[in-house]
Amino acid sequence: MEKEVIQGAIGKYLKEKGFERLSVQAAMFDMDGVLFDSMKNHAYCWHETMKHFGLDLPEWEAYMHEGRTGAGTINLVSLRQRGHEATEEEIHNIYKYKSEMFNQCQKAERMPGAYEVLVKVKECGVVPMVVTGSGQVTLLDRLNRNFPDIFQKELMVTAFDVQYGKPNPEPYLIGMEKYQRWCEGKGFNGELKPNNFIVVENAPLGVQAGVAAGVFTIAVNTGPLPDDALLSQGANLLFHSMQEFCEEWETFFNSFS
Ligand code: MG
């Protein structure tokens, strides 16, 4: 990517938000489809589960709903196909079926380029964080196994921290708060603003959440959706893979530091 394109995107963001400069201290990474190549499994399981219950959700469409709660996705499909929302019991059964099927899938691999870019981010003095809607109990162990010496427990936002989830800005706002508290614990007391962060997201609803939180949001299109599905949600920059983001990291970092 041309340096001018990146500088232009940063300039546009600063002008829109009224900040003088991007002064990135922490980078908030989404997990599914960014750090792990797990979206294929999610999309497959959603499609198969819906089919089992007489509902239709094509695999590609599952990518559009990534980040929504299970109940949210089920109700959306039920409403359009049957004209009413699903009952509590249906939601429970459908989501249980999907979760069990997902757990039987082969564990997703680390996304190519993800570890390499995280190492670069950290070396530049930017603190890597995870902000995910996932609520797997073994999340931290799994992250530490796959990304050794990158993440810290106090700097993670998961399903257990949030009430609304993406596309609400809440998860990213909580991420910013957690980072602020972490800094205060280290004796840094300055008030942090959205321009002290970046968001890295693969899903339309995730991009929407990052943008709504006021943060410079980098879309990484690791799935089958057209780029416009992410750009139309307000993504400030788009890369086509984590590898590409990794290759361009220095150009990006040097554009504001
Ligand atoms: Mg994702």
C-alpha cells in the first residue's frame, strides 16, 4: 500500500474526530477471524445448525452477523423466515446445538501473519490487547499458547465483561477503560482518548463498534465478504490479510510516530 494512502486515511480520521494526531499506545485486536482462522468453522456450524432446525442461514451470511450474540442471530433468521422471534427454549436449544458442533470442529489455526504483526506492534512500544465477544473459559490459555508473551489478563475484554457486545461500541470502550486503569496502576495518570488506540477487526459489526467508539479502525478482510462490507461500516484502512497488515506495519507506524 502506498504511504500516501495510509497518511491520507489518518489525516481524514484526525479531521473528522478533531484530534491533532494519532498517538497510539494500545492496539485492540478482535480474536475470531483476526488472531485465529476460526470463522470458517463458525459459519459452517451456523449454517448446519439452522438447517437442522428448519431455518436458513447461508454460510456467507454468517460472516455478516459475526459479533452478534447467538440469540440475536437466531431471532433475526426466525423473524424473517417465520415472522416472529424465537422462544427462549428455541434459542437455548439452537445455540446449544451450534456450540456443541463448533466444539467438535478441528481447533482453528493461528491466522497467518497474526503472531508476526503482534511481535512488531509490541516492539514498537504499542501494547497489544484482545477485545472479543467470545466467552470460552480457556481463552487466555489458548492465547498464551499461540501468542506467547503478547497478552495480559487485565488487558482483555471478553463476553464476561460486556452487556451489549458488538456492534455496540461498549466492548471497545471497556477496552479503553481497562488500558487507562492499567496505566494508572503503573503511575501514568494522563487521561486517554480514542486517538491513543487502534482497533483491528475482520467483521462488519466489529468495524461498526470500533468506529462508534471513535477509534481509528483497521479492517482486515480475512473472509469471503466484499471489501465494501467493511468499508461501508466506516473502516479507516483495509488490508486483505493479516500478512499484508504485517508487511505494512512499519509504513503505518511511521506515518504517525
Ligand atoms: Mg472477528
